[in-house]
Amino acid sequence: MSLNFITIPTKRLGANITAASTSFKLSDILGWDGVALTAADFGTQAFAVFRNDSNTVMEIMEFDPATIASTNITITRRGLKFNSDTITTEVTNNKLTWIKNETLVEIGTNTPQMYQWLKNYIDGVAIAGAAEASTTVKGIVEQATQAETNAGTETGATGAKLFVSPNILLSNLGSFITIETIAGLTHSLTTTAGQRVIVWAKGDLHIGGSGSATITLQYNSVTKDTQSIDVAYAHRQAFSLMYTETPGAGTQNITVSAGDRVVIIVMKIGI
Amino acid sequence: MAKDFYIDSENFKYGLEALSDTTKARAGSARVMKNCIITDRGGIAPRLGTTLLGAENTSAFGIKGIYTFRKSFGTNEVMVKCYDDEMEAYSKNHAGAGWFKVKDGYTQNSEHGFVTSLVNVDNQDYLISCNRFEPYQRWRGEVTQLNGAVSAAATTVTVDSNLASDIFESKTATANSATTLTVAGTPWATNQWVGFYVHITGTGKIRRITSNTSSVITFNTLGGSPGNVAFEVRQLAFPFAKRSATTIAFVDSNPDTITDSGNGFLTAGFKAGDRIIISGAAQAANNGTFNIVTVTAGTITLEAEIALTAETAGATVTIVLASMSITYAGITIPYTDVDLATTFTVGSAHAGADNVAVTVTPELYPQNPRGNRLGNFLNRIVVGNVRSAMARDAGGAQQGFASAGSYFVSKLNNPVDFRFAATRVAGEGDIVSTPYGGGDITDIVPQEDVAYIFKKNYIESVKYSQDANDLAVREPLKAEVGSINRVIKGADDLYFMTTDKRLTSIGRVAARDIKPQTENIGLVLKRLLDTYGVDEFVGIEHEHRVYFSVKSTTTTAKNDITLVYNKLSESFEGIWDIGSGGFTRLNNLLYYGESNGANIYQMLTGKADVVGVTRYPIVSKYATHFMNLTASKANIQALNSLYFEGYIKGGTTITFKAWKDFSDEPFLQFNFEGTETSFLDGAELSASMGTESLALRPLGTISDPDPEGRRHFKFRVYFPFQYMNFFSVGHESSGADLDFEITRYGFMVKEDVSMNQLKVKSI
């Protein structure tokens, strides 16, 4: 349904109608510009106010704008309520007999039903008609659930882009980054899909004389980092290895090939 | 000093005035008179109601033609209305049948004009009509009703009667044969009954009488001897003439003729002017619809323009009247025979319910002028506002013609023949151009011994010289004065609206006037008329009032109000909420057709506007002009009492109002209710001095009911002094079946020295 807002000169009723009548006639259908009104001036829904010459009684009706050019204008609802809580409620006692010429007819007036219609329209169009947000368009978004946030879901069930609310964001932040610190040459690392890891290993090496050695850092037997060190006699040489990757879901060992006082530190990013 | 001032019946007769400044209008004249009437004793009462005629019609199209056809014989009257593409009728003598269709298929929303042609060369009465677009037509207006339901595909349609109501003779035969009845004595003149019908009352058989002697009537064969039966001589109401024979030949003789060696044309019933349909001829050109110019027993002569193909006798040729069709239940069907007084023989009937109206179908005359302003001037039809017609060119040849500024005149006594010879002779048709004033002819109205031709800015009269030349004698009557639309024909005057909104009469305004003069009778309403839309002005004179309907504003789509002019008081009685597309009378009662609907309402019927069982209220308002109380010297005047007198019936409420100094809001307003419980004969109404403070309630008396059931009342109401220069008083009512009449207003005026400095100008 559509409803246009238009001001129209007051009309006179052209023929008597009873409380049961379903159509009415007007003295003319000219607008302020002297041009005959058309359905397009009203949209698909329109209201009329009938009142007597002395302004003591009135009735609100809904009529079919498509019939405005007909001699008989079709009434779709009679005796509408005088307040605006509904558009469509008919009140039997509000349906009256109206006398030709004596009755003033306002078809461009501001009935409560028009305001209610407008409210309903705005309520409806605010969701249904608004643009969805994107990186280039401001618009409506949908709040992401915890699961959607955890899953990194982009679009919600309504089709709108998801946004993360602060509390979900806050609750996620604590578990989003986890750090595991293990002393020793081996650490069994369990990761979930999508998690990124930063792995550090540090320690020192004493060969027992002078010479060189190569220390490796492996994940699941795959070398991720190596360090060659030259060690002077009777000295210890510190080493530090590191790598990052998204290993996928699984549990595998991280191993350091040699060293003393080795510490493996893993930072897992993601849940 | 206090004094009383009264407005009574004589003052009320001034009616509605809208010319002078309100303070200068005559005391008692009204500035508001809505749905009011000046009663026969000069009081003010609500207008009388209206009542829907027949069933309600919900068509969105307004009435575009209304007329009542009154025939020369019988008591029936038939009202005809046109709307949308329809022509419908309502027969006074067949009211139970309601409105019924006469014909449809006209150009939608076209305006129809009507005129009656009574007693012409056919010795028949016709309603002539045209809408400018479709052919000129004539209709006999005969109506009967189905007698029992008719089934689809039946070959007989049974009706109440196909005979006219008059019984010219009622006899019993003393001798008989299949074609004769003999009566005792010698009661008749020879051939007195030719063309009439014998009606055998026992069997219902009817036959056309072909001759009679003083005691024997001869008629078309019954097929067998009827016996010495009782019979009547009647007229067939519905048209019938039929000749089917192998003796018919066609002659190309300019004018062409149709011959019958069997000499059966007259006995079959054909007459000059009849429109006939020919079928069965061997030459295709000879089958068609033609007009008879003259007819003898053996020869039909057609119009000179008709070109038949020569054809010898041999084929079975059938000639019937074009009008031999009936319409019932909205459908038209031809009939082929009328064997009984109650039947039509048809090929295959359509279904129809018992009592449905049956009417004859109009005959169409395509060659006649198509105009919708028709007048019957001394048995000649005058047609104006013609959209197209046939006419002779300079060389005398027939050709198409279009001139809404010319009027066409039929032959004397022949409403369907407008032709004239290349050299016109007396009695023939005529075409008269009116190259004056510009524009179309807006009406043609016979009055006295002339016909007036109206255009928007021109009026002329025309009459035909009563001599061997039979020439149109024209007299330009008024230049730059004319009628914007139709003219109201009154008993003594014509009334019309000019383009500059003068409601004008034309007549012999003064006894010394040799030539009819115009008079602006609407001058007292000039300021009001100037605001109206008058382009669809229509009206009627009924009894001593002239009713005319216009648009209440120049932008109103259709007439929505009716003004009433009282010829006796020469004043306007008010503005009625009646939008009319035309007025007419049926059975001497006044009717109007809706301008914005297809319904007809009887006027002046009661105290409500009645549609079926619904009784709509009538809202009535009356207010005097503001009367000037300004006193001389330094006095100021005031009102402190009003007096009312009139008649009222139980159940009626009147709201009295008083205004001052041009205010729209009354300073005093109260209701006076004529409830039965308030009627205390000869006593105070509902309060008395001493028990109620002054001004709280009206005081008064009320009488026993008068012969009309009303009670006479009179009362005075007091109120605190109201100082003013200008005051007006009036009343309103709204409701169905309200019945009252105001016959006197009284004012108690007090004059005092002015103490109000604001009303004194210092210089």
C-alpha cells in the first residue's frame, strides 16, 4: 500500500448516503490547481473525513483512490476510530447518515489514520528498506553471536553484515591468545583449525671443546628453523629459534634438536 | 425607550436577496434560505421532501434527458429518462413494472432532446427524440406487461394486452364469416372503422378491419367463421403491418416504387410515413429499410433518393414495419404476428419474468437531422443544435450537412420527414441558418404564435407564413442576449440564464409591450448568481414556482442546487440541495432527474428525502439580513427579547439563532422542541414567570392542533441586553419528518444613550 500526502480543497457531498452505503459522490474532484484529481495523487490508500456544516459530527472513512474519477467513489472502510491506534478498525456507532451539500468532505485532511500509517511505514521501511552495511556503504548490521564471532562468520542469518558487540569481543580477547611455556627439548602442541602459532625456543649449548653445531627446531619432524653456532672451548653459546605458521587442527611435537636449559614458548592466536 | 419591531409573513415574502448591502436589504428579506420555502400564507418552512421513483439505480452516470410523453388518447403517461447509453421509461399505468429499457447503445453520456408529435399524417402519437450522435427516432410509447413468465425459445409472448384501452364499439354479430361480422341496424358510416381492429372477445382473436358498410365490417381472415360472437372494435396499440407475397415487384422509376398486383398494401396496414423492412427480394439492393412517401393498395412510393433495382414479381417478398419489435427484460425481439389480443408471435423468445414491462421499439430515421434541441411548432418539428444532417446543396442535390447554428424544420404534420424539393413548396421541410450571435443553437421553444430560437448571444422568433408560400418569417429579437443552455417554458414567459448569469424572462413584461421583452428577474440574486456555474442550467415552471438547477460554484462538476422563484411574490424562496439534470411532470406531479446519478425523484412529497425505506433528513436554514439599528443622535440600541410565532408538530426541533454585527457566531441560540409532552393547551410552554429566571427558558403558549395537525405557538425569550448596530435572526432544523412554519419574528429593541466610546468616532 502507498499513501501520498496532498492538500485538497474541501468538497461537498453530492448525494445522500446512509450508514450502510459503500460509495459516495462529491461535488467535484478538482485540486487546488483546478485540475481533476487522479488516483496517483493519493497512492493506493486514502482517507476522507465527513463532517456536517456546523462541525458537530464527523466520520472517518477509507476510500479506494482508484475510483476517485468515478461518480461513485468506493468506500473501503466506514466509521474508523477517532484515535490512531489502528488504521482499519471500524466502529459501528461512528457510521452515520450524511446529507448531500450539507456535508463537508475532506479528502486531503490529516486523519489519525494517516499518521498511524506513516508510523507503520517508517517502522517498516527502517529495516526492510535500509541498505546493508559494507566497507563502502553505511547501513544496517546484525550483532554476531558468540559462536559466529568465534567462527569468524561474516554475514548473519538476516543477511546483514555481522558486528561484534563489546562484551563478546571482551570475552573472546582473553582466550584469543594463549601462551604455553615448556622447559625441555620437546613440547606436544595441540592446535585447532585456523589457529596461528608463534613458536620460540631458547637455550644454550656446551660442546666440551671448541667446534660448531647446528640446532634445529622442528614441528612434527619438519624443520622450521635452524641455527649454526660456533662454540669456543669451555664456553657456552646461547641460541634462539622461532617460526610461525597455521598448522591446522592436530597434536604434534615441537622438538629442539639439542641444548641445555631449553625453553619452548608457544603463542597460539585464535580459538 | 423600548419598542417592538416585527417581521411577519408579508416581510418573509421578500425571500432571498443578494444584491444590496445586507444592512440595506428590505427588513424580512433573507441572507440565508437553505432548503426553505415560503408557505402559501407567507411563513417560512423547510422545503418539502423528495421520493425516489422506482427502484434505486446505482449507475454513476447522471440524467441527460428527461421527458414525459402524454398521448392524445387514454390516461397513461410515460416518463423517459436517459443516462449512460440507456433510454429507460416508467409508465404511470404500469408502475409495478418499474423502470424498463426502451433502447440502449447511444453514445455514452450524450444529452437527449425530446418533443411530442400528436396527431400527424399517421394519425398516431409519437415521442420524437435525438441525442445529436445517433439517428433521430420516434417511439409510440406503448407499454404492456408479460402475463406469465416467458421461457427462452418460446414462439409466443403472452402479455396483458396489445390493444389500446379505448373500446369504440361493443356488439354481438347477427351474421358472420371468416372475414365479416354483421350487426343489427345501420350504426356505422362506410369505412368508419378501416384501420381499426375487430376483437372477438370470446377467443381473443384480433384482425385488421379493411372496410365496413353501415352494418358489416370486413377484416383480414380469421381462417374460419367465428359464429355470431360478441366483439369489440379496438385499436392495436403496437404497430403491425405485414405483406408477404409473390406478387410484389420493384420499379426503378425515380421516385422508385414497389408494386403489388395483389393490391394488398392497404389491407396489410401500411401508411404514408411508415418505415418498412423488405426481405426476400431477388435483387439484394431491394432488401433493406425504406420510408414510405405514399401508399395505395397496389403501389408503395419511396423517397426520391432511394434507388431500387428493377425486379419483376415472383420471389416471395416480405414487407413489415421496422417498428415491429418489442423489448422486455432488456432485450429486443421482432414479432411477426399479433393473432390474439394478448400475444405476440416471435421467432424465438428470450426469457422474461411475469409482469415485466413490454414496450415497442423506437424507429430510427438516419437521414433526419441529428440535433437535441427539439420543438413542435404548429405540427412541425424544429430541430436545433444539429450535429449532422442531410441537406440540399446549391444545385438542389442531397448531401451531408453539419451546422449547429441552423435549425431544421419538418414537413407540416410529418415529424419524420424534413425533405424539401429543389424548389421548395409549401408544407415541405426547411433549413434556416442563423448566422448571428455565433455558436450553437441552445434551445428552441414555441411560445404564443412563434418559435423562439435561442443561441448564447442571440434570440430570434420564427413562424411560417400562413399562405401559399409557407415561408419562414423571422424576427431577430435580441442581440447579445441569449440562453446559455436550455430554456424554461412557463405559462406566460420563458425563463433562461444568460452567459453573464442573468436569470432572464422573456415575455410581454408590460401591458404596453407590443414586442416581447426580456427582464432580469434574477437581479436580486446577482451577487449570488455570479458565484454559480450556470452552463448546465435546467429548470421547469410548476404551479406558481419556477425551479432551476445550477452548480453552486464554478468548479462544481454537476448541478448541485436548485433555486426556487415564486411567481406570485416575485421573489426567490431559497436554495435547495437538489442537483438536477432535468425536470418533468408525471400525472401533474413534479419530478427531477439527478445530475450525478440515474435516479428520478418526485418532489414536494413530504417531510423527508425518501429512498426506499430510508428517510433522509432535510437540513433547513434561514437567516434575515442584518438590520441596521444605528440610531440618530448619540443613542445606541440593544435587544433584550425576541418573539417567535408559528406552527409546529410533535417531534420537531427548531434551533433559533440571533446574530449581531455580521458575526457568523450567534450571540443567542436555543432549541424549541415541539414534543408532545410540552404541549399544554393554552398554558405556558414549560416554564412561567416567577419560577424561572428570565431568559433561562422560553415562555409562551401553544394551541390545539390545527387541521394540518400543527399547533400554533408563540413565545418570547428574554436575555441580557445585547448592544449592537446590526442584528439578524433566523432558525435551523435538521431531521426527517420535521414539520413547522415560522410566521413572525419579533424584536424588543431598547434605545439608550450611547456610553460606548468605541462606537463614536472623534474628529
